[in-house]
Amino acid sequence: MSAPCVFVVGTDTDVGKTSVVCALLSTARAQGRRVLPYKPAQSRSPGHASDADRLLAAAAIEGLHRDHIVGFDAPLPIAPGMVDDAASFLDTPRVDATPIARARAQLDRAIVLTTPELVIVEGAGGLWVPMPGGTWQPQWIRELATHVVIVARAGLGTINHTLCTIDALRTLDLPPIGFYTSQTEAPDLTAPTNARVIEKARDIPHLGTLPFARAAEDDLLAPLLARLD
């Protein structure tokens, strides 16, 4: 793939990944940039807008449809791999990389269709999520992306979760180029300093914070693009 492809992985589920990616896509659109979103696997609660639907709306690329950007879609709030075949992670472990190959082919077709200057792949939940085919999410990151970015909560508990995610990615030889924080609820007393502590502890840049309950005032895209140069 010619365009840089950034995989966005969370420190956990419901940490604000989709909101951050949507903010990046909206900023790109406002700047006249074509940024393609991709969601290799999603699980969702019935009756709620899916992550892919939100990504499509934020990107607003003419001719791009839901079927172009979703590899595996389960209308259940459960890890994608557990929906697909829970036995693959239990008594009869087995690995089938076919779903990853299909996702890569689907993503390549979407790239040809839209000719983006950047691709943003939104992962499922945290790093170690069971994925279709008895695979784990790091395998998908390795096959789909050229860069990795983390999204973490801004508040209490994020230091531990973020440092553990950074360390795990580095151990897997998938070093993240930076991290975002998302204020998923009203800021607590730790929010003003958490990102700086993480930066200092692991020598990794904080790319920005998505504020609580309102659109980001700052350009969250520019720091990411700078890391891709």
C-alpha cells in the first residue's frame, strides 16, 4: 500500500478510539485531505450506530460505503474472535489467518477506490483482543499497518494501562509513534498531568487530547502527520 497506514489501538474498550479517529477524519476533511478509515472487525450493541457508521460519516468520501471498510461485523457486544469461534481460544486452539488476508485485500481495494493520502485503521478494544480465525489483534496490526498509535483515557488509571500497552507493543516490535488521550468523562484531578507522566516514563510523544463532550479545539491531526514524515 502506498499511503501510510496508522493502526489506532486502545488501552481498553470504550476509551474513546472512535471519537478520536472521527476527530482526525473531520479535521482532514476540513483541510481538504483524503483520509480513508478502515475497521477490520467490530462488535456492537443492537440499536446503536456502529463505529464504522461513525467513521464513514466523519470521512465523507464520495463513493465510499460501509461494505468497503468493515471486514467483520458482529451485532453483539463481544470480542470479534469470540463471536467467530470461541473454541479457537479455549479447548481446541487453532489459527486461521484467512480473515486477516481477506481484510488486507478489502483494504487494498478501498485504497485503490479512494486514493487516500493516509489510512487510519481503528482496532477493536485494547491490544490483546481475540480476533476472527483464532488470531490476536497484534497479528492484524502487523499485516495491515505501517505505524501504530495508542488512544487512552485521560483520567485516573490511564498511566498503568498506557504504559503496559506501550511496553507490549515495543516487545512485539510494533513500537507506537505516539499516543492520544480522550476525556471520556468530566476531567478528574489526575487528567492535567497523566499525559506528561506517560511521555516522561516511556519517551513517547503525546499527540493531543480530545476534550470531554465537545469537539476538539486543537488540530489533533497535525502532530500525527508530523510523526509520519
